[in-house]
Amino acid sequence: MAYRRRMLLKVIILGDSGRFPSRSPAKMGYASGQERFQSLGVAFYRGADCCVLVYDVNAMKSFDNLNNWREEFLIQASPSDPDNFPFIVLGNQIDFDGGNNRVVSEKKAKAWCALK
């Protein structure tokens, strides 16, 4: 029998919290990333292998705040190579209202990623 080495990855997910319509089912992790948890950043972020930055495609403010989340993560996590630390950007709520309220285009998100 071949020996399998177990590998664990620490992935941090950050972004503005939002409100869910009353008809939506409860979502796990709803409060993660809220400002009240930022004081735990150093201990929580250290040793992360990747950071996922999440924004609401229907809320420009949440997209604009990606810069703050990214910078705060880099400050508190202190990765050894901040210029090459892996970030993933995820546009959320794309299925809400059939995409009619989308304010952050895919093109805009890709341009932001190219700059970062």
C-alpha cells in the first residue's frame, strides 16, 4: 500500500460582510471578515498559504474595499514574499436578481487583478 502524505492548506477568506434578504437561507460564515474581528488578524492570518478576497458584484463599495483587505492582510500576515503571495479574487452574489443589479463588471475586476 502506498503511503499518502497529508497536506493541509490554510486559506483566509476576507471581504465586506453583507446583509442577506430575509427570503435567503442562512449562510455559514456570514460574520467572518467583519471589522470586529480585525484585532485577531495577526494570530489568524499568520501561516496562511493563500488569501481569497471576496466582493459583492452588486456593491461597488465592497469592490473598492478589496484594496484595504489586501493591504491589511499583508501587514498582519507578514508573508516572507508579499509581492508574490497568492491572492484569489472572487465576485460573489452574481446569481442575485439575474445579474440585473451588477455594478462591478468582469472586465473591471480583471483589470484590478492585473494591477495587483
